[in-house]
Amino acid sequence: MGWSTIPKVITGVKALSKTGAKSVDKWKSLAAKSKLKMAKDALEQTFKKTDESLKKFGKTVKKQKKILED
């Protein structure tokens, strides 16, 4: 493309027209939402694992209490 064709290309796209591309703010917003969703999912998995561990610990405590009472 030579210098003589550049003004024709620039005038071919109207200012502030929608080209179908997403804006940078839109991409950043989507990325932030995705990060929050991943953090939420990771936190839920942590709570599930902690809950399972506490249930096992509760069973162990009950067994030890029973052993000590005998």
C-alpha cells in the first residue's frame, strides 16, 4: 500500500462506527469476571475438602472418646 491509498482507506471507515470488535474495556471486564469465577470455584473446592476433613476428624474424636471411656 502506497501513501496515495491510505486516505482512501481511512475515509472508508466512519469515525465511531461499530466494526464488530470488542473494546478493550469489554475484554478487561470479561477477564475480571472470569478470574472471579475461577477464584469462587477454587474457594468452593477448598470448603468441600475442609468439610470432608472435619467430618473425618469428628469421627476420629468420637472413636477416641469411646476408647477412653471404656
